[in-house]
Amino acid sequence: MLNRSLAVMACMPTVLAWAAPADPLSEMDYFSEQPVVLSASRLSQPVNRAPAAVTVITREMIEASGFRHLPDLLRLVPGFQVSWVRGNIPTVTYQGLSSIYSRRIQVLVDGRSVYNPAYGQVQWRGIPLALDDIDRIEVVRGPNAANDGVNAVQASIHIYTRSASDDPGWTVGASVGSAKVRDGLLRYAGASGDWLWRVTLNSRSDDWLKNQRDEAHDHLLDARAEWRPNNRDAVTLQAGGVLGEWDNSSVGYTFSNQQTTDFFNGYVQARWQRTLSTRSEWSLLVNHTVTRADETFPPIPAPLPFSGVLAPDNLNYGFSRSALEFSWQGQPLEQLRTVWTAEARLDRAWSASLAGPDTHQGTMYRLSGSMEWNPAEEWVLHAGAMLEKHYYAGTRLSPRLAVNWLPVPGHSFRLGVSRAYRSPTFLEQESDFKFTQAPFIFDQRLLSPFKLKPERMDSVELGYLFHLQKLGLDLDTRLFHNRLDDIIDFTTPYPVAGELAGDGADLTYANLYRAHQWGGEYQLRWQPGKATWLALSQSRTRIRSDFQDLVDSAPAQSLTLLASHDFGLLSGSVGYYRVGKIRWVGSFETPAYDRIDLRLSRAFKVGNTRAELAVVAQSILGDYSEFDTDRLFEPRAYVSFKMHF
Amino acid sequence: MIWLLRHHLARLSFVLLACSLLCAGLARAAPVINVLVAEPTGIYQETANSLTQALGREGWKVTVTSPGRNPASGGDLTVAIGTKALEAALAQPGRPVLSLLVPQLTYERLASGQQQVSALYLDQPLTRQLRLLGLALPGMKKAGVPLGPASQGLQAALQNAAKDSGIQVNSAPINKGSDMYAVLIDLAEDSQAFLLLPDPVATQRSTLQNFFLQTYRLKKPVLAYSAPLVQSGALLALYATPAQLGEEAAAWIRESWSKGVFRMGEARYPKRFTIGVNHTVARSLDIALPSEAALTRQLEAMP
């Protein structure tokens, strides 16, 4: 359709009607100063010159996948495991080592960390971000603490949202399907003078697992404004919030079938970016995030001979984060690029039920520097380090050294070594969860009697990348070995004076284990023509540890394939996901599974209105489980319609 | 003796007369050039300097003024540098005018139907621009060209250039800045690179920012028309510098002076050019470009 209209235009250049009167051109259109748009921070590093393995999830992959939620997209990354413990507890890890709290992956949305300092995981459903507003997701496979600091241990996920200049106008969308899928989307993007803005309203509802009480409704509002007052400065203001109404607990403790969670997360962020030249720029980022979860359950009666009810009757918790970051990029020499960053953060967390009546808070200061040096065209040397003073982890240095060798066009090798730390979370360091009826302690469930050290990971990796433009082929392979020390987990009961249950604290946190991890993985992208592409990835992992749960926590192998073809009238895509046997730490074994998703879509264009009708069928092979064996994801289908004008 | 003195005086006066006649003849042979600059600063002054230096070496008389000041009267040729200077020069007809630093479409609008007026355009020929894309990006077959209202007049020329260069062109209109996004998405479907042409709508600051962000996101390189746009984010730019235009105009003026009059001939594109390359963008797009020198040599060798 499009090609035909362009061809018609090309054949009849003289009959075109032009709506706007032409302003005359002058020499100033050629010589006046212009903004440096593609400054260093906006240009992504080519993967064959990057210091680490990177997978980029593009918009076309997001759309072809048919996924409705952010964490599902990470199935497309080699070595990643995604599991829905419940409809409101999606959890994501890379190469295993995780319980339902995946604490060793840093996640940043437009530079703002959405890592939960209270529990350590990411509450994926509680990020005020519509899938439709994502521009791309860059996943660093392996440690990235030299750039992103503590908790960027196993992987680091950078989500970039679309500029407010993308898709100007109205977008309206809706999805309806089985498993109570009901989604709505309303977005407006506009511009006026030096300002661009976008406002998105999005609601998502579903009932995720079969025979589980886990219906979930999210309603989110996200807004973004960009102000470009001159050629040098760009100011981006963002604010958003999400309200979640979720059945059951959002933290994994279930005390009643009636337990519910009311979740709120809101944020504001401002970034001021000044471009000094094509080689030099700085930016100032300030943001504040607040999260509150109200989880109530019917009070538990006190055991006989006592009467009344036990406290607490809720698992309410909250946390907030304020961050201020200054970053400067420069190129002091033709062959040398540098980035310097300084950051201060204040984390606060509170949960009277789980960690006592006090609000716990900690500050963190960071200084990082990295350099990329090209002594010759075929060599790139990277050196970077992050120095942090963290409220729990102490003062730590996370360095990385990497070298890329590009001996002939199309082939490149990478060797990298790095160290990363995972700080204890507020819950791990401050937990004090007990059922009481003053003055009695009936049962001490959780306690943190020990001063915890951060977990440490040392990593070495070897990469090989192959690129053949003629065939549209890109291959990225990675071999790695990680050594983890001081892994924090639950330990044996700890005596508690006066506890009536008499068995001490059921669970206490301590630095307990170590693990070695070996593996290899590849991702292959093949695009033989405009109409067809496929992304294939495979991963193999082995873990050795003094804790069997860690040994079993990664599938020996996994495979992902997403393929898409444009048939002309219709476009179709298929996703195939195979994950080997896995046992998430502290849970039961989940057998290997195969999942196939299909998507068919038809695009329309009427005047200036673009529309798309799509049908998505998920898990067409039948029920399967991602966590234990009784939490089944059943086949489902939904229809979605989206219109832009 | 007195006779001899008279004889010598007579010979001396003859020689003096002959010398003065010759000098007068020579003075008539060197034309007077009035250079009218739109402003006595920046690119205008740079072009004027390069022109006057080249002509000054030949002993030609060149005066430089700007429209606001008292224009020099007389003269054999007015060189108007910049659009305002061209407008001022055309307001005083009857004397040959050579326009410099004015884009083709603007020149044609201002000078249509005028006699004794010619131009060395500011723009580079479209065929050369498309050929540069072909040389820089092997396998290049189609270029997308968003056209703002001011560049509509180039449609036919674009199609001719496509035939001459062997690079096909997909073009689409941008009537307002907010059209850019949809047009780029459409054009990108069938284009390997974008050609950016000057247009006040298409290159307005916020639209230009969106243009470069979007083309980069689409992983399509851009060939632009000026040095500042290489800094902005174009992979390549093809342009003539003010100094190059001044020198080329000087050479043309010298060639056109014959038998006491200027015959400038048809307005034309510059033969000289500069290729600007943004190596950072090339690296990020993973494009291995030939060197600027190699590209220049190959492009110069083309007809």
C-alpha cells in the first residue's frame, strides 16, 4: 500500500498539491548553527565495541511477541528465566540463582532505578510504564556494576521510553480476551513551540494462573514533556503513577484466601542535558519515587487458651527513593572517550509488620568513571570503576576491564573481567516479623540478628560476534564464569527469648553460601529481507555450590525463537520458548516446558488514520508451569485493536 | 645642438604619450568589480575575502560594500553575496550581476526574467549528492527524501538526478513539523538512507531534532547539505565552503571577461565541494566509510 503510494508520487511529481505556503530559503538555512542532536549519550555503542554482552529488544520485537507485560519481554533474552509466581509476582532472573525475589538484577527506566530497596526485587507490574511507550530495552548480560553500581550483578536492564516527538496525535487501543484480559490505552502526543509532550493512560486486567486467586488490575498514568529552548539544552520532565488492585499478597506470604494488595507507585523525574559540542556534554538528573502496598488479611485468632486476635493483620510496606546524579561525557583525545558520574541517593523503607515500627533509611554516594580507548582501529580497551559508599554494603569498588579485538570486518572478540556487589536489602538487614498479642510473642517468623556483608561476584567472560550484512545475519556468543561469595539466604532457627512457639525465629538472614557458574549462550538475528526476520537464542548453564537450591536454580538449557513474516495482507509471528528443568531457590522443582505463542495482525490505513487489528494466542500447546507444578499457565487468546490519528 | 635637444624632447614626448595611451588602455582592460555583501561579517566576508584575494592577485580593482551603505556606482560587474545583497543588486538594473551564496530556488524566484544576471548556486547538484550516497554506502539503491514546502520545486530535478545517478528516490511531503515522524516511518520502509534538503519547515530546530533522532532509531544514515548538519547527526554532508565559492567565482569571473565586457553565461552549480563525515555516527551505525579523500577523488572523477 505504502510502496504503491510512493511509486505514484514518484511518477507524478508535478501534480502534487502542497498545503503550506513555502517560506523562501536563504543562505542561513545552510550556515546557521544547528543543535547537536546525536550527541555521545544518544548514540548507542555498537555491540561489537561494547565492554559487555548486550541484547536489544526493539519495538518490532515487542509488537511481534504479543506479550502484554514488561517482564515477559525478557524471555527474548538468552539465559533469562521469567516466572509468574502469581499474577502480581512476576519474577525475572538471568542464569538462575534466584528465589521469588530476584535481587541481583538492576532495572532502570530512563535512568531511574526501579529496584525495590525493601525486598530487592522489581515489582514489574508496579512500574508506571505502558508497553506502548517503550522505545527499546537494552539488557547487559552479565555484571554491569562499573556503570550501574550495586545490584547490577547478574544483569542490568535499561528501558528507554519513546520521545514525546514519536507518533504525534492520538492513539487509542483496547484488548479483550480469555483469562479476563481487558486492556485499554489512550495516548496523546503533541508539540507547541519548543515543547513536546505525551500523556498516556493505560489499564491492564487479567487473571493469570489457573485455579489461583490472582486477578490483577493496574491503572497507570504516565506523562512526559521535553523542552528544547535552544540548540544546547534539553530538559525532560516525567511523572507517572500506577494503582494496582491485586488479589493475594504481592510479597509471597499468604495468610488468608481473602488477602488483597492495593499497590501504588509514583515518580517524578527531571533531566537537564547540555551539549557543549559533539564531543562533550553533561546532564543532571533528579528523581523521586514512592511506593506503598497495603496488604490486609483477616486477623488470625490467638491460639487457645488465649483469646482475641494476633497482630499484625497486614503486610503493609512502603519505600521511597530520591536520587541526584550528575554525569559528564567527553572525548579529551580523538581515540579516548570518557564518562564521569557522581550520584547521591536516599533510600527509605518501612513496614511495621515485617521490619518493626521504625522507618529505615540509608544514603548512598557514588563516583564512577569509565574510558574507552581505541589505540588502533581493531582494538578497543575499556576500563571503568564505580566507587560507592552504601548504607549497608559499605565502601566498595566495582571495577571492569574489557578489550574488543576486531581483526577483520564482521568478526570481533571480547574478553572482560569485572566485580560486582549486591547489597543486603532493608528486609534482609532489618526484618522482625512476628505474630504477637501484647505482651506475648507467639511466633517469630523472620529476624535479622546478623550484620550482613554484601554479596560479591567476580566474573570473566569471552565473547565472539559475527556480522554479515549481505545475509542480514548477526551472531553474538558468550562464554562466562562467575564466582559468587557471601550469598545471603535464610539460615536455621535462631533462639528468641520469650517466644511461645518455642522454635525461635523460623528464618534469619545470613551470608551463607558461595557458587560457581559456567555457561555459554548465543543470540542470532537473521533478516533475509524486509518482510522476514527471526531472533533465535540458546543458553546452557551449570552451577556448583555448597547449597543444592543454587545448583538446581538454573535450567541446564533454554531456547527462544521469535520469527516474524509480513505476508502482505497479514503479518504473522511465532514465539517458541523452551526452558529446561528448574527449581527456583526455596521452591519445588518445575519441569521443563515448551511454550508456543502466535500472533496475526492486519494493518489498515485510511487517510491519516492508521489502525491495526491483531489476534494473539498464547501457550497453544496447553497448560504449563513456570514455578512449582501447581501454578499453571493455561492457553489463552486475546484480540487487540489500536488506532492512531 | 638645440635641434638635437628638440629632437630628443620630441622622442621623449612621443614615448611618454605612447606610455600614457598604453596605461589608459590597460586601465580600461582591468574591470571594476563591486562586491555587495549582505552583511560585512561571517560567511559573507569570508566569501568576499576569498574572491577579492583571487582577483586582487591579477591586479583587478574590487570594492566591497553592503546594501545599507553607499553602494559603489559604476563598475563592470556586481557580485552579490547573499540573498539580501542579490535583492539590492537587482533593484539597480542595467549592470551585470553574479549571485553568490544564494540557493538555486531562491535565486530563480528573485532573478527570473532578469537580463545580465547569473549565479553560482549555494547548493550542490542533486546528482552529485545521490552519487555520493552510492559511493559511501555500497549496495545503496533507494534514498528517502522528506520534502518541505520550500523544496517542492525540486521534485522534477530529483527524479532527473535519480536517473543520472542510478539511485532511486522516494519522496514525501512535510507540510508541518509534526508530519515528519509519519513520513520517516513510511519512507524508511523502502529506503536505505535519507537525503535531507534545505527547507525552513523540515529543518526547523525541533523538527530537525526529531528528524535525526528518528532516522537514527531507524538505523538509516543521512546525507545533508551543510557542515553544521554533520555536527547535528548527519553521517555525511556535501557542501561548498564560502572560501571555495569565492575562489570558484573568481575563476569564473576571469574567464568571463572578454573584450571589455562580462559574459557570465548560465547560472550553475559549483564544481567544487567538501565532504563532511561524522565518524561517531558512522561507528554507531556500524558503517565502514571510505576516507573523505577517497570519496572526494571518486566524486570528482564523475562527470
